[in-house]
Amino acid sequence: MEIEFTLNGAPVKVDAPVGTSLLKLLRETLGLTGAKPGCEIGECGACSVLLNDRLVNSCMVLAHQAAGASVVTIEGIHDPDGGPNDLQRAFIDAGAVQCGYCTPGMVLAAEALLARDLTPTREEIRTAISGNLCRCTGYQQIVDAVEIAAAGRRRSLAEPTEGQPAAFGFVEAPHEQN
């Protein structure tokens, strides 16, 4: 069965046998291995992707359910220059990557949270990543990384762009010298 969808911002047309999971399609057909096969019953979150901006376990989604949709995998999360984005750098800086197996799913869970809330509490962060299991970090560093990225994104929203006043506070007028 041929399906068309948007994958990491680009249109895709691919054959997917009936009953193929989105995880299998991404990994085996499209060669995107960032979504990991973990439990393959929707419990571990290693296969997390964004489907129409909603976090899903790709092992539990049939490939044909992505038809006409937007799918974002970890391969689609990066800075414009292709390097790690702010959240991924925060994961590195906070020591939130150890074995790395859960990291793609954790990053996508955090991106989904930050897309809707740039001021999450630590408890809201824990809730947002609760569907993604990690055996190495103990989660503390992951929560720290999400807080770091959220703070950075809030700061960047508050910074004035050329020709525009700051979003928060006032821009001082230049002082005249006598």
C-alpha cells in the first residue's frame, strides 16, 4: 500500500505493506534509526516520534495511519546549521545522555512539552517524559536539561530582534550627551 506523508519537513511517498508499524517503516524502509525498538508494546518510549505534533510510540502506530500526516523523528530535530539544537545541547551539558538508547525519545517528549509550555514545573517535566524509560540517568539530569532549554527559549523570546522592542520590559532610549 502506497502512503504519502511529510517526514521531517519533506514529502515522502513510500510502499508500506498492510500491518507495518510506523517504527518498522522508519527504520527498515526509510533508514531512519533514531526511533529505537525497545519493548515494541508501547511501554518504553524508545520509539517515540511526533505525529502531527503529538508524541506517539511509533511501534503502536500503523504506517498507513501516517498517511497525510506530519512525522518528526529525532533526525528532524536540529539547529538550522544541522548541528544539535538547544535542547540536545542542554542534554549534553546536563549529563542527560549516558548509554543514549532512550535519548531520542526523551528529546522528542521534551520537544512536545516545550512546544506547548515554556514554563513547565519539574513535576510537569517528569510527567511529560514519564512514558520514556531510562535505565542510566535516574531522570534528574534529563529534568535539568529540559529546564535549561526552557529557560534559554524564554530568554530568546524576550530578546529584541532588530527593529523590534523587547517582548518583556522596556527598551531604553539613547541618552543625549551635552
